[in-house]
Amino acid sequence: MSAQITLPFEEPVAELETKLKELEAFSQEQDIDVSHEIKRMQEKIEETRIHIYTNLTAWQKVQVARHPDRPYTMDYINAMTTDFVEIHGDRIHRDDRAIVGGFAKIDGQKVMIIGSQKGRDTKSNVECNFGCAHPEGYRKALRLMKLADKFGVPIITLIDTKGAYAGLESEERHIAEAIAVNLRESFNIKVPIICVIIGEGGSGGALGIGIGNRILILEHAYYSVISPEGCAAILWKDRAFSDKAAEALKITGSDLIKLNLADEVIPEPKGGAHVNHAAASANLKEAVLKHLAELSAMSAEEIMQDRYDKFRAMGEFSGSVE
């Protein structure tokens, strides 16, 4: 992991932790028993952390979703699965490291797991293009989905991208077409698909692997048609209004549940998934297995119809058109 990073709203916790370290150092240096005060300080830190993370704004959740120590797809794969066999390439152009995937087992249950992948340092971020996939990434994802469909293996997708790569080479290789084909073909997959937003769920880059029977989202992740900064730049001509845009976009898990765009918010450890990868992975695994068990009782035709009905029901509005 990188060096400890404190988000702006975490400053009260950071200050208390600094005081706790000073108190512990004083106790050792002076050989004075202050265990009671240390315990009180630890309880205060936990109470403060719980209070902060129970009352996060939408913009603060976006900051947590982008935390560099947050677990990425490969972290969850390593923690949740066994016998993972990665499959590379789209058989057209190259292997895009921004999307990874392959066969694995979760508690003995065979699955195809596909997800966005970010890096931890400059070298790994460049290798996976900061989690922004090229067209070949989405074509690889579709190849893996069809492979899973062929062998009757359910599909798990883990989404964590600010969006598809919008550079010249991406346009030259038809990024819009690649995502559009994924959307169309995902509805023809006969096995269950469970999509989980584990961090950032940005625009078509997320939707390219986001058509599923179940849409789950981690507590401090977000799912949006555009980033708050992009929205603020368009509506207010100033990215300083990103916090206002985040609230207006309704991008948090609780918002998505109210809008019937997500099926479950998966709780994170207090302080966010970045403070406890093991606990975050355990919560994600439990939720995935629960929904897999529900979907496994359905026939192929029911699974396809369920997925179709789910997305047809999205986008409700009230009012009249004159």
C-alpha cells in the first residue's frame, strides 16, 4: 500500500490518532501507566470515525471511492476466489490490462470474474491506463462472457473506472461500437450476471461490463453517467461546484436503491474498504454468494427475461408531454 493518506474530512480522526501516539510515547518514556486514558482515546477515535463515515456527503463518498489504498479487482479476486486462471487478449488487437478476468471458484462455485483494474504506482497505472479501458478491453470482456455462457458458468463483474479511455487510438479502434456491442450482447447471455460497483462507476466505461441480473454497489462507491467534475464543468462552468454536482447526480448507493437502479448496498468496514481489505472482501463475497444462490434457481429463459425486465423498468419519470 501507499503511504497513509488522510482525506480532508478525516482530519479529526488523524488529529486524535496523533495525540494517541504522543500519549503512548509519553507512557513508555516516563514509565507511567496511562492505559485508562489510552483506552478512552481509542474509543473516541472509533466514535469519531463512525460518526464521520455514517454522515458522508455524496462528494465525500466520491473521494473515498477514489482512495488509492482502496482494494481493486485483483485484490478482491485474490481474497475471495481460488483457482483463478486469467484469460488474456481480445483476439483482435491486444491484451488491455485495464480489464482483467478469468475463471475462478468462490467457495467451490465456478464463476467467470471480470473487472476494471487500476494501479498502485506510476508503472502499474500506466500499464493499466489508470483503469480506463480501450475498445480491446471491452472486446476481451465480451469474449470472456461468451466463454462463460458456453460452459454454463455465472459471471461476476467488478466495476471501478472513471470511464472508458477517450483518446485518439480509442476512437480509431471504435470505443463506442465496442461498448454498444457489449450492451446488446449482455442481454443474450443465458447465465446469471452479477455486477458490483466497487469504487468508481463512471459513464459508459462502467456500463460496458455493467448489464446484469443484479446490480450491487459498495457503501462508499458511486455510479454515474458523468463524473461530478465533468458535470460541474458543463452546468456551472467551474469544477469548484463538484460537491454540488455530486449531490444533484444522485450517485450514491442509497440514491440508487431509491431510484431502483441498484439491488443492494454492500456495507464497508468503518473508515472505508481501504482500511480493512479482508473485511471488505468478506462482505462482498457474502453478498455475491447470496445473489448467486437466488439466481441459480432460475432457468436460462427466466434469467434473460429477468435481466431484460430489470433494465426496461429503469428511467421512470412523472409529468406530461404536450
